[in-house]
Amino acid sequence: MASNELAQGMEQNTISLLFGHPDSATLSTPELRDAMQRIISSPQGYTALQYGPEQGTPGLINFLVEKINREQSLSIQPGNLMVVAGSTHAVDMLARLFVEPGAVVLVEAPTYADSIHTFQDHRIELCSIHMDENGLIPRALEKQLARLHASGKVPSMLYTIPNFHNPTGSTLSETRRSEIIKLAHQYDFLIVEDDVYRDLSFEGSVPASFYALANGKQVVSIGSFSKTLAPGLRLGWLLGSEDVVQCCINCGTTQMGGGANPLVAHIVAEYCRSGSWEAHISRLQSLYKLRRDVALSALSQYMPSDVRWTHPAGGFFIWLSLPENVFAQHVKHMALQAGVSLAAGVGFFVDPFAGAHNLRLAYSCATPNDIDSGIRILAQVIDKSRNVER
Ligand SMILES: Cc1ncc(COP(=O)(O)O)c(C=O)c1O
């Protein structure tokens, strides 16, 4: 593959455990290509090349409403859902429309680095909440809320990744979700759940969503086709109260540009209607579960005894905690020289000094052999990196 054909950020001749990309080999399926062909050569293709309805392509909205109601035992209406250009578009729009000037957004520590970036683009003050291996800690959230209120600051929103978290791989229990919902009602903030990994569960069921547990009150849930179909489609959805959805429909950029990616939305609706997505998701679950298993077994086999890691029940990521005398930036640098790329923890925190002893390992787009070799090399690098700061 020519280097200019590599996916965003990928390096040639390097084992990449760096990015949470889906495996490239899963992206262009015959079923998706068929749906493209059918739409392009049908009258719908012609319509889809026009500006689309602001809320999104109705065929896709109806499909998603039916799927979400069936899978989550909900009774949402089409007015609760809007098609967006991926989770990124939704986070950006919610930050723009629902965070008052001078208000604070609460985020997990650590959290998805590009969400930090997106909130910061809007000059939003971020406030971090501690996590443990089971996700966001409600008691820590409560303490932070009390502290913020005492200092006259109003949190507008909590941004959380409850399932198969990026970067830690953790999943928040239903009990914790319910405690957090109580706090949202008490302190009057919006919960934004970024649920892009929900369908990539390896162990069966996933806890009920914040949206389901709160009956839709003060929750916006975000889904995406990026992880279970293809990120290049730039397509996702946002689920919220009719008021929230209407506000997103009425905003300037939606009014100016119309609904998100109409041509792609028509293609994806056609693809989904054929039943292909469900079968594809179940193939992906097996593929990524195998990679997770290979990664966990390589970690047990090769890692020094003072390194700890998470055990994700789905998604793409494992989070490593290194001993105090091993610095993640140094390990990252040395690992790259040895042919393995991965992410140092520091970029996933609002606090620039946090994450110095953490690494994120993504097993989604490396082969099982590469995962095993990459982790073996990484273990050697970690052992050689003791007491070397960078
Ligand atoms: C938690 C999280 N949210 C959002 C995204 C980006 O999603 P999309 O491609 O739908 O914008 C990612 C991708 O890594 C992610 O990990």
C-alpha cells in the first residue's frame, strides 16, 4: 500500500496499536458496495444529491428508531432522533448550543482526547472527574459538583463514554449510571453519553443506556456508524428530547447546510434495510473479541509484574498503568524506535501532568500476530525504561 493510501495517522512498517480505527479489511463489504450501486443508479440517488431534510434522511431515521426501540425496550419517536455527521459533529454541535458562555463541562479523567480538543475549541472550561476500573465515580462527581456550585460555577453538561470507554476500555455499571442521573436532576445538567462502541460488546448484553434509565430526561445519547460500518461515511445519530433535537435542527449550520450527508445516509439506509448491518456487527464482535483475547493473553505472558491493565468487555482499548519509575512518553518513543506505535496517557487528560504513567493500547486494527509481537516488544521496552524520564 502506498504511504499516501494509509489510514489517518498510520505509519508504514510499524505495528500500530495506536489508533482506535476499525480494521480496514472490514470496511468495504460486498453488501455496502451493492447498496452504493443501487442508490447511485436509482431515482433516490438523484434526490440524495440535493440538500437533505435538516433532521436527516427519513429512511435512516425510521430504521434507527425501530432498532433502538427494539434493542433497548424504548418507545422513542422519530422526533427524538437526528442524523449527524458522526459523533464528532454531535459533540461539537452540543458544545456550541447547550453550554452557556462561562459554564463548565464535566469530563472523565481520562477521556477521549479529541473531545477535549473539541470542547476547548469552543473555549469551554473543562472539569475532570476521577474514574476507577469501573468507570466514572459518582461520589467524585458529587464532590466536584458541590465544589463548583460553592465557587459559583454552573456545570452545563457531563460528557461521558459509558461503554468500552476510550481510552480505558471500562464500562460503567447500571447502579453508577442511576446515581449519576440523580445528580444530573439535582444539579440540573445535561448528560451527553458518547456511545459509539455500544454494539461492540464481546460478552453479551450491555448495561442500560443513560437515555433508557433516565427515560430520556436530561440525556443526549450519541451513536455512530464509524466503528461498526466505516468512519469514512461520516455518519451517526443523536438521540434526545424533542426540544433538544429541534434546537439542533434549528441551528445555523443545520439550516445552512441541511441534513447530514444525504447521499451517504441514503446508502446506509439501503444497506441497513437489507439486514446486512446486524450480520456485519456480529462478525466484528468475533473479530475484535479474538484480538482482545490475544492482547490480554500476551499482556499476562510478557509484561513485568508491576504493570497493570484493564480487561475491556468490548470496544477497542486496553489501558496500561506503569510503575512510578517508568514514564509513558519515554516508553512510547522507545517503542516506536522498536517498531511499535501506541498512545501515551497524557493526551487523554485535561490536567497536563496526569497520565505520565499510562499507555493506551488499541487492538482493533492489528492482526493477532502483530498484537502478540507488539506487546512482547513493548514489555521489553518497559523493562528497559525504568528510571528514564523524558
Ligand atoms: C469515544 C469516541 N467518540 C467519538 C469518536 C469519533 O466518532 P465519529 O467518527 O463518529 O465522529 C471516537 C473515535 O475514536 C471515540 O472513541
